[in-house]
Amino acid sequence: MDLLRELCECSGVPGREERLREIVQRELNPVSDDIRVDSLGNLIALKKGKRGAKRLMIAAHLDEIGFVVSHIEENGMLRLVPLGGHDPRNMVAQRVTVCGLKRDIPGLLYPGIKPPHIQTEEDRKQPLRISDFCVDLYMPVAKVKREVEVGSMVTLHREFTEIGNGVSCKAMDDRLSVYVMIRAMQLAKSFGFDTYAVATTQEEVGLRGATVSAFNVEPDVGVALDITLAADIPSVPEHEQITRLGDGVAIKLMDTSSISHSGLVSCMKALAKKRKIKHQIEILPRGGTDAGAMQRVRSGAPVITLSVPTRYVHTSIELADRKDIDATIKLLTAFIEEGQKADLSLV
């Protein structure tokens, strides 16, 4: 799990994924026939299959939700603009990393509102807004301005931790899937496709990297890798839980960005059964993955998403089951080796 720890603890908001890209390039170089970076920062690693093989694009995004500095107050506190989907309730009393001009600086994220002890009843009724939050570096303003500039990247800070049968950290979305992609590429014993493993950028702000890289790769088949909601917690009815931790890799049928190709769904189910891989079926009523970009480029492509069930998504304590992670690696590896046999006809 050392690689997963390194990926999750690394900082990389949309548009600033360079630290992650270096890690992925290091890991995929030994198993790739060609590796390149495009103008949007997507890393595209190619492992060739047999002559005449179809093109498979696997997409896992590098970026995490975070912020950029938009203003430095007279007292040295930082104002922020969000990148990606944040719930203000999950932002209170968090530690953050401010990626300064020469070093990473620890900071505290807290709303710039009255402490509860001196709030009025009217104050307590006001909902929190992202614009209320500041980062406190507890440094003189002159020093802050020497080390931080408008546009500096800010990410949540949390150490990777093993908890029971699971692992927890910030940025499991989507470093967990980047890890799955790397491990599957390393473990595959054969390649039924010309396989393009693509570490995409700017997914959290609109699938931008996948759109550009898919246009370049022009895949015959696309597999997106992402986490998905495991809302198997008290107060959530069973029919709204989406997936459950420990029930295996999630084979997605649909979300709001894509509908999985029926032939790919059948293929994934058959491979899971053949190789005795624990799996579950996912329908996500809100949200999307890089599959939504891959299926719409040029003349279109059949796509599917494999998801790792994850609790507490878009917080600093995202939690996944180790066996579910392993199941996802195994199913993706199986598809790399045998997925070219999938029936992609629609009639």
C-alpha cells in the first residue's frame, strides 16, 4: 500500500497535477512501449497488443478537489476559490497544505465567522458558505506574501491510515483508481488490446483531460476508473446506498454522464464470474466519470466504468475496503487480458 499512500498524500488540484504525473510516469515507464504527456497534462502510456488489436483507453484522473488562493488579507489569512465539489460542512476545522513558491506550508481551514460562544440566535441560523472560509498560516503578512501568491494550490491535509479492513485518506477520489490502473498494467500477463493507460487531468471541473486525451487516442473501447458512493451508513435507506463496502468492485450501469455499453457490462460480469471476483452493480443517480468524455469524442466509443466503493466521498477521510480495491485490480487486469472478446454490437 506504499504506492497508494504516496498517491493519496500528494497534492494536485485541477490544473496542477504535475506532482502526481511524475509518480505515475515512474511506475508505468517499465511496462510501457511509449509514454507521453499532452498539452493538458494528461499522461498517456501505451502497451501494444498483437498486430491489428483494437485500442483500449483506461482513464483514471489525477486531480483532487481543492482550492486556489484568491486573496491575502491584511492579517495574512488567505481567501480561497474552490476547485471541485465541496460541502462547507466537511470543511470546518481542517488542516490544509498550501503549496507555496518554495515549500509546502501547513495551514488551518476555518470559517471566518463568530465563534459559537458569542454567536446570536440569528448568527446560528445562517448557513455556512465556502466564501466564509479562510486559511490561517499564523505567519506575519509580509512573510506570507513572500511565500504565497494568488493562485497558489491549497489541498486538504490528511495522513493515509489503515482502519480495520479498510484504508482512509483524502484524495482517494481518484488516486485509488490511479493505483488500480498502475497495478493492473503491471500485473497483466498479456494485452488483448493496444492498451492506453491515461492518467487524466481536470476531471473534477468537467472531464476536461479525458475529453482531450480521448480525442487523441480515439479509442475503440473506453474503461473509466473512479470511486463511487458507498452510502451504507445509518439513516440512509438500503435502496439509496448505491454500493456497500466489502461487496466487491462495482460495475456501473449508468450515471449522469454516461450509460455503460451493454456488451461491456456483460463482459465484465462474465469475467468476474469466470475468475471468481466479488462484484456488485452500480447505478449512480448523480455524478459522472471520465467515461462520459470518452464515449462522446469523434464518432463515439462504447464505454463502461469500474468503481471502487468509498464512504465519505469528497471529505478528508474517504474510506475504502482493501478487498474491494483488490477485486477492482483483478477485474481490470482480466479485461486487459481478455476484454477484446466482448460483443460490442448493439443489434
